[in-house]
Amino acid sequence: MSNPKVALFSTQFCPYSQTFIWDEVTSHKRYDIDVFTLHRCYPDRFPYDRVFTLDQKPLQKLLCQALIYSPERAKQISKNNYSLIAAHFGPGSIYALPYAQQFHLPLIVTFHGYDVPILWNNRKWNPSFWRYWALSPWMLHRVNRFLAASDELHNMLIDIGAPEEKIFTWRLGIRIPDISTIKQPSVDDIPQIRNLIQIGRFVEKKGYIYTLRALNILKKKYQAEGKSFNIQLTCIGDGECKPECIQFVNKHGLADHVRFVNNLPQSEVFREIENSEILLCPSLVARNGDRESGILVAKEAAARCVPVIGTYHGGIPDIIDNGKTGFLVQERDAQAIADKIELILSNPRLKCDLGMAARKKMENEYRYEDRIEALEKHYDEVIAQFI
């Protein structure tokens, strides 16, 4: 007997910032997933056979973007006997709605961060989002289940009018590496160069500038105390705020202590994490309202026994138990970030304890197989209720 089929809508599949979608579709056990997308990204790095894109049909693609509907897409859906339609991100749900309506199928939408506040802040007027805002009353009425990637998003969905009984918090999992394959922390292993790392797009909400300010605070402190400044920060990613960050590094004489690296394959990212002592995750609510939910690289670092310094923001407090698996500070507080970096680097026992506790938390709460099983149970329930 074949598995039930899901038509998964995402406007992109998969940019580097959304590799979790590729992880998800390639990990299902009891469901077969077909992906419907407007833009197919990096097919060589993220191979998946069952992707329907309109990239080779520009007129159909233009029609779909303009009208959120494509006869070509409807034809593909009509012949595949789907049990469910799903979408990642609120804007992606708008492209799924017409087909859920036309073919009388249940619809699940997963929300990840920026896609909820955009419905009330000024970004709704952006040409990329105004249609999402305009059609959101239909979306809020028609969706059968809302999956929020953090408790904060869960509450925001209630605030914008989503039916509370249809909203569930569902957190993304990660694949936990075997403990024998990673470098485990040791109180006797104090490297000459103290490596820190931050990973993600260079956009305001990632808070890169506050990591750099914290590094500058530590540099001045070490110099004032006559100590050698042996901290190296690696920043992996690209984006609009990168020039500002490079300018800050050059202005404050940090060029020998900061390494900027463009997007890397996942295996190389993991290697960089394992060679670091702390991962920084100083996320914040951007001026345009953009925000995070849960952050996968924070989970990946924790699974590799690397403690994380994050902020009281979005889903980060779900990932970090403050003082037990890492540390949490307030948004935009470079001094607090600097203090926590110094505390961890100066206390080998603390660093080891944080790292091992972080690993244990990931094993207990974020194991990928368990999270996919939980997602498939959501599918089961929605299909059963819809029938």
C-alpha cells in the first residue's frame, strides 16, 4: 500500500536559509511529499526528484505570480491524488489556498518568524507581501491547522485572529550526530586561539553588529589589562548588512580577529562549528518588524557540545536553558554578550558543563526523527478531522 501524498508549497526550494525544508521533505516516513515552488534553488546541493517548478514555463510562472493560480499547477495537483496540502511560511500559504479550495483538501501552514508580524507592520505594503496581507482573512479562515515554530508565534497568531483551537507549536528538529564523531569538551583542552562563530544571513535581525561590538569591548578590555587578545570570530553568511559589519571591523582594528566567510555547504558549516568554543546568536526584532523563531544553527551547535549565547528573542529561549546549556541576554546588549563570552572562555569547567548539558537537551527535545513523527501526527489528525 502506497503512502498518502502531500503537496507542499514553498515560494523557494531551497535557499541556504531554508535548508530545513529539504531536510524535512527527505525525512518523512509515512508520507510522500511533492514540492510546488516558484523558484528552484541549488538543485545540485539539495537534490530532490519530486519538485514541480514553473521555471521552464515563464508565462505560467508570471500568471501564477500575478493571480496566485496556474492552470498548469492545477493540472499537476488534480492527477496526483493528494491527501493534504501544506505550506511553509505565511506568504507561501497564499499560493496553496486556491488549490485547497478547488480540490477540497485540508491545509496546514507552518509559520517561522517574519510571516506573522508582517500582517500588521509596514512591510505589508511591500510589493512582495501586500497580496499576502490582503488575502490573510481568507487564509486565517481556510487553514485547518497552524503550526507555529515558537510559543511567541503561537501567541501572535491568536492575536491576529487565527482560531486558537487550530494553532499548535511545532519546533524544527535536527539530526543529532553520534557522540563518537564529534569533539567532546575537555577541561584540559584550552586552545591558543579562542574561536567564536556566528552563522546566518547578514540582515538586521541576526544582530551581527552586536557580536562585533562585544568583540571590540573585549579587545579594549584585554588591552587595558595588558593581556594578549587571542579571540577569533568567524562570521558565515552573506546579505545586505555585511558591508556595514566589514566597515566596523576595519574602523576598530579587528581585521586580524574577524573572518568573513560566504555561504558554505552544510558539512563545512558543521566542521566550523565543531572547531569553535561558542556560537553567538544575538537575534533581535528588526526595525521593520522582522524576527526569528527557532534557530537551527543554535541547535546544531548544542548537539555538538558547543554552548550558545543568545537573546531573549523568538524561539531562542526554547533552545537555551539560561545558565545551564548556554546563556541568554537582552537584545542589543553588546556588553552582556562580551561578559558571557569572557565568562565561558575563562572557565573551562563551565564550558564543558554547558556543552554537555546542551547536547543532552538536543537529544531529549529536538531529535529529528521525533520531530518528523510529531509532524506526521499533525497530518494524520488534520486528514481525519477533514474527512
